[in-house]
Amino acid sequence: MPANLLRSDALSQIPWLIHGFSTRAGGVSDAYGGHALNLGYTKHDTHGAVDENRARLLRSLGAVGNGDLWPLVRLKQIHSDVIHRVDHLPEHFLAGDGLVTAAPRLVIAIQTADCLPVLLADSKRKAIGAFHAGWRGTLARIVEKGVGAMRVHFGSQPEDLCAAIGPGIAACCYTVGEEVRERFQSQFAYAADLFREVTESDAVHEKYPLLFMTARAPGHSDLGRIIYLDLREANRRQLLAAGVRAKNISALDFCTACRTDLFFSHRAEKGLTGRQMAVVAVS
């Protein structure tokens, strides 16, 4: 059974590029429902199942030559702005949240279960990048620095880059604290556009308001505030700020927390979940 991969229409137009965003379907793991394509070495799954899932991923991607699977480079992700250039499979496990390469037949990968994966491709120089953007990495400008890393290592010009933002937790579900909003406000002039605030809707409060009477005016306890962060828009803005053309930026319109039938979601599944991969390679 092949792994079920989603692809960006824009990246699919680049003839030398292969890429994909995995879903939870098409694997052999039983830890997170039957036939799950868990691609992370989690404590609930076996290494044998994950290894087979990764092999299925590479075969579905077309990352095979002379019967051998291409090397898969991944990171120990640490929610940082650390980006590594790789030209071959590293001897030691690298810690960071971004990978760039121009080496052919080398698959670079980012693991996610709500954070955003962002893939970059230089259509002229055959160079690629893969980045892990949770709120901490986004705050640290991981994709903006990724564009800079491709310029430094490969001479990439931002106007030649094509970007694809993969499935992640969307603004409909991604609640954060006030401290996160304040940190974004200190870094980005457009921070107000990234957040949405609503008053907590509590059915019990609305049905039985007398239960919440207090001595303080106006006579009822205040409903709590809920703050939502749009990570997708935050990373789109960073790409624009780095010089990537708006027409060259695309996003897969899926929310991992809403669609646990299709994706793993750390938040929606309360940590008991697997990992997706976003993968890209120069063929």
C-alpha cells in the first residue's frame, strides 16, 4: 500500500523537483489507529513500523534509484532558527529546524504534528530548503532566515524562489497565551493581523447566568478571552518580507487539529499522536 502524499501544485511544476506532504494514511503503524503512516520514532510506536513507513514514503515519492532508497536527512528539531546545509547524509544527528541543499538524490525532511512545514525551491539553481515553523521558530524568523541561507549557500534570488506551506494547525484552532501575542508584537509591525481575539463561549454561563453572579459591577464574572494565532499568515508575511513573490507562495488549506482523520495533531490528540513529514529532493 503506497503512502498517501499531498503535493503543492506550484512545486509540482518544477521538473527536477520531487516533494510531498504526508498524511496519516498508508502505513503499518497500529499505535495511532490501523495502518497509520507514523514517520516519527515516538514512544508508542515500534522502530520497525516507522522504518517501514519511511520506506513507503520514499517509494511513493519516487526517491529510488537502482533499487535503493535515497538517503533521508532529518533533524532533531528544537524550535529554533538553526539551519544546516547538507550535501550528504550526516554522520551525526543534527539539531535545528531548517535544512538546505543542492545535492541531487538527497531527501530533506521536516517532521510535524501541528507546526507548519515550509518547503522552498530555487527554480533556476536547483536548490531546496525545508523548515519547521512552530510559533517559536516563526518568532525567530526561521523561514525568513531560510531565504537568506539559500542566498548565502547557493546564490538564490528571492524572486526565483517558490514556497509551499504545508498542513498545520490553522487559525481556527491555534489558541495561544497573551505572552505569545506580546512577543510577536515586539518583533513584527504586522502582528495585529496575525491574531484574533474572542470572548469565551460557555454554554453553561449563558444558560445559567445567576450561577456566575459576583459582587463586582456589572454583576457577572467576565468571560475569558481566547487568542488565536494564524501561523500560516505569519510565515507568508515572512516570505514576502524576504522578497519571495506573492504569486510564488502557496499553502495547502488543511488544519491538522480539525482533520485528525487525515493528519496527526499533537494538540487535538493531547500528545498521543504520530508525526507527518514534509519531504523534498532534487532528482
